[in-house]
Amino acid sequence: MDRFFSMDNKFFTFMGKVADLFILNILCLICCIPIVTAGASITAMFYVTMKMVKNEESYIIKSFFKSFKQNFKQATVINLIMLVLAVILYVDMSIVKQMGQPLGQIMNIIFLAFSVLYVMVFLYIYPVLAKFYNSTRNTFINAVLMSVRHLPYTVLMAVICACPVLLVSFAPTFKVQATIILICLVIGGAVVAYCNSFFLVKIFENYIPEGAEDGGKAE
């Protein structure tokens, strides 16, 4: 009985992790509301989840705002660039759909390839910023190179990100769909980031110089 109520009990450990992810998700959502701050918010979320994966951090709120403040300027620039690229891709693909064959089909394939590359970069850009000191240009370059070099992990992370959408799409009833959407809004983003952080931590270990401290950003 004493073991059941022990804080080291697996149930309490799991529920503690769930509570941390819930808090982290709400923080991220709130800080994403102005849109322009979304980059800093996502970066901070990954900073915390990568710490959680390595069992290095217990102060969720403090760590979140530490990263949010530290990376705000650079994350905002990156976020604006990503938003502009997303709008350009959307507009171009909308135009291509109205083009005749075969040119329209060829252009559609080209822009689909760019869209895949965009998703690959999106999966890495904010975690890379959260982990490494670098210029904005090199952060983009590193995100591209890592996403290609570690393609199997990239595919797995993309599948994890797609899981909430797939669950909603294949839900049998509207009530189930609404429940899944609510759960995703409450904790889904942080859970996805946490799951992907297991891969990201393993990937980033290849780029941290031997002997360098691994307590946050790595030089």
C-alpha cells in the first residue's frame, strides 16, 4: 500500500508527466495567440520537452519563459519567414490548380515537393533554434541538412505530427471527433513535441562537441 502512494510509483510519475505536458501546452497556446510570437513559443516548448526527455528539468514554466525570452528575436524572424513561405506555397498551389494540363500537373508536382521540404524544415527549425546557438541563415541550413541526413527520423516525426489529424479524420462520429479535437487543443501539441523530442535528442547528440556541456543550448 505504501508503494502505491509513493511519489516514485509509475502511475504518479505518469500523471505528473501528463500534468507537465498540459501546463506546457496551455503556455504554448497562449503565447502563440499573437501569431507573431508563435515561433518563440514553439521553440520554448521544444526546449522544455527535450529537457523532459533527458529528465533534466522540473520547472516547466520557468524553463519555458527562459527559452521564450532568450530566443524571441531570432524565433520571430524565423517564424515570419516560415509564414511568408507558407503563404507563397499556398498561393502558388492555388494558381497551379487552375492551370491546364500537362503544365499544371508538372508544376503541381514541383510545388508538392517544395511543400514536403517545407514540412521537413518545420519539423527541425524550432528545435534546432532551441538547442544550438547559430545565425538565422545557418539555423535554416542546419534544419534542411538534418532533415535530409536523418530522413527515417524525419518521416517518423512527420507521422507523429499527422496522428491527431488522422484520428479526427477516421473518427466514427462527430462526438468522437469533437472529443479528439478538444484533447488535442488541451495537450496534443505538447505530446507531439515530447514524442518527437526523443528522436531530436538522439539526432542532436551527433552535433554536440565532445566534452561540451549539454545543459541547454550547445555552442
